[in-house]
Amino acid sequence: MAEARTDIPPAAWQVTATTIECGMVSDYVTIMVYGDWSCKCTWWGKYRQTADQDPKHKFPKQIKGKLALCQGPDCKYVVDYRDKLINEAANE
């Protein structure tokens, strides 16, 4: 999970999410941004983080081939979506 942003006020909501097609893993992923501006990708949590914690975990072949492509918590797609929301909140 990307670090919370404590240098700006928290959001007026608890959590928001969007689903995008991730170009890194060629799959649809959900990006979640929390009120403290921390954020995460559900694909990373479900597959990559699991693989990092348990290297012996079995994944389907199509997922196993994508694990190394996942950028993790600091992925450009995740951070860009969070920054977009921060800009929208600042302009309200």
C-alpha cells in the first residue's frame, strides 16, 4: 500500500475506487484510495503480495507469468489515480 499523505488534509470521504485496465499485467484491476490518501491495487494484494509472502503458492499459468510485471504499491497507475483525486479535492 502506498504511504498516506500527511502533508495535505484528509479527504472528505473514507474510500473511493475505480477499475482500470492495467497495461503492466494486461488485466483489469481495482485501485482503492483511502481518506488519508493511502492507496492500493487489488491485483497486487491478491497476487503479487501473496507471491512475495509465500513463494510456494500456486497460481494459474496466466497469472504466474504476470507477477514480475506488477509494479507493486508505488505503481504509476495507482499513484496517478491518487494524485488525480488530490488535485480534484484541492480544486473544490
